[in-house]
Amino acid sequence: MVRPVNWTNVPNLTKNLRNFGTQFNVRYLKRDGASDGAWGDEAHRLRRSGHNPDDTSGSLPEFEDADKVPEIRAIDVDKTLNDPTSNFQDVVNHLISLPKIDTQFRYIIYNHKIYHVNNDFKPVAYTGSDPHTEHGHLSGAWSDKADNDGSFDFQLEKVGKPAVAAVPLLSKNDTGETVVYWQYVHNVVRNMFTPPLPALTIDGIYGPSMAAGFVEMWKRVGTPGDFKGDFLPGWLALKYQQTLAKVSVPTVSPIDADAATVIKNTVEQWLVNNVVGLDVNVAGTGKVIIK
């Protein structure tokens, strides 16, 4: 198996495709990246293709926009998701059903079919030389607005049963006890890192400082992708749990003691109930095992 492409590092890739690729990687953490790609090979460079950059001398792009910035407007993603609850056709079916998907993609090619904006993304037989049976080809929408849109939510958590990373336990602006629990967990594990993670105020408000703390934790545990901290994904919660299992949890106040109990009895049970292939020891150690 080949590690998936880190789309944030692909030169000249438009923001909307970089955004999709990052969300796709987070949803399918165990997927194969053998057929991933953005820049065209020699065969692509000899013909017009979204894999060729525009605003580049000698290049044959599929679309030229008004700016003078070289941009790649197509990516290929391997079809092997290694997810027992969904396959790549499920992903395609989901994408073409999303409202305003035409603001992100011009067309998708997969398994002898093309789904084009000019045909309302209805499947039509694709007769090109490559049937795209090993990967899906996603062509970005032809507009400057699409090129610079890195905020679209592709809602990939709705495809199959979500992977650990895709399920939000919390979202920005949430308030209440659950927010307090995760602020507490963050502060307990922060000193496991050098330098320590930024400390959070235990106030039960998921605001900018909490988002920044989650972003820093995301970076420290080596998770790929552009994460903005606007929600607490299950994958990051799992990393917090794994780190928490390595430290002694101090009892500083009744709130802290209650938080430790909730972490063991509630969060781990959530993981058991919601994550495929995950076995959690809730007997007291808090250790998490991915089968």
C-alpha cells in the first residue's frame, strides 16, 4: 500500500481541490494512494488536460482563467478506500448529490462513467482510452471563485459509517460540560509535549483559543492535512485518549474528578459504538486498540 498524497503540498493545485483532497484523506485514513496524482505525466502533457497548469509556457491546460497564476485543476484519487462500509462509487454518488457541487467540480470520471456539470452530473458512458477503473478523476470547476474556495464542506462523514477522523464530537461555538471535559483533557496532556501545548481556560466555551489548541495537537501528533480546529474530530479525540493513557490524571477539583470519570465511561463508549474495527478497554486503563 502507498501512502496517500498530502494534497496541501502539491504545487499549484487549486484551493478547492486541495480542500477536497484533505477532507478525503481525513475521512479515509487507511486508504491506498497508489493511483493518487495531480500533475500530468508525459502522455497528459501532450494533450489538453486539467493535470496541466494554465498560465505556463508550452503547457496545454484544459481551461485558462483571467489571472496569471499557474494552476492545476484536476486530481486522481485511488479507488481503494479500505473501508468496509463504503466504496469509491458510494463517494461519487454522494458528491454528485450535494447542493452546489457545481461550484467545486466540473466533472468526475470513474469506472467507465463521466458525471459532467453540463449534464447535471448524470452518469454517461465514458469512452476515453483510460476507463478509470483504478482511480477517480475529479476536475475542478472552471472559475476563479472555485480556484480560491477552500471552505466547501464535502460532508464525507455521511458516506458509509465514518472513520474515526470524520465524526465531530464537538463543533466551534459549542458550550457546556462536554466542552469542559475536553478542555480538561487537553490541559492534562499538554505537558506530554515539548514545548507544551497551549493551556486552555476551563470555561466550557469552544472558542478561538480552544480551536487553536486543537490545531496545535493535530500538528504535534503528525496528522496530515489542513485542519482549522473548527471541530473536534474523532481521530484527534483518539490521539488525546492515547496520550492521556500515558499520564497520571491529577484530581485537582471535583470538576476534574468528574471529567476523568466521564472520559473513561462516556468518550470511550462512544468510540466503541461509532467506530468500525475499534476495541476499547473501558475497565480502567483507557487504552485504545485499533484492530
